[in-house]
Amino acid sequence: MRLLLLVLVLLTAALQYPLWWGKGGWKRVHELQQAISTQQDTNQALLARNNAMQAEVQDLKTGSGAVEERARRDLGLVKKNEIYVQILSPGKQLPALKTPELASPQQKSGN
């Protein structure tokens, strides 16, 4: 009777092993569910980004205001009679400015 019980326990364990740790077992199913969840989150973020880009493209196609706004923001363009002001954070160094060199009076006269 004990031998029969031992054989049944071993047989049950042998049948349960693939269910829990085999190729299609619960462990693998759990790993795949986590991968699917991560991919769905990534897809949602990319979908939101695509929708924002699509709206921006549509805005650029239909209106000149969006083109002007983008030129001001990305290229630093200003309209005639406007003054460009940039406010820097405290502790941030000023960018190096190149100023045109003034010619001395001797250079102007050709001497």
C-alpha cells in the first residue's frame, strides 16, 4: 500500500512539473502577461505621441500662426520692431557674444 502511494505521488509530481515550470507552464504565462502589460503601456505612450505629432502637422498645414510660433520657438526669429529678451536662470553663465570689431581711424583712412 505504501509503495502504491509513493508511486502515485511521484507520478503526480511528474505530471505537475510541466504545468508549473515547463515550456507552457504558469511561470511562462506570468512572464508573458508582464511583457504584454509593459508593451501595452509603451504602445499607449507612443499613440499619445503620434496623436500630438499628427495634430501639430495638421496645424502646420492649415494655419500660418503655427508656422510663426514654431519659427519663434525653434529658430529664435523675431518680427520687425520687436526686441528679443532672454531671461537666464540664476547661476547660469551668459553665452559668449561676438561683437563686430571697430576699425581704428588709421585703418579707415587707408594708412
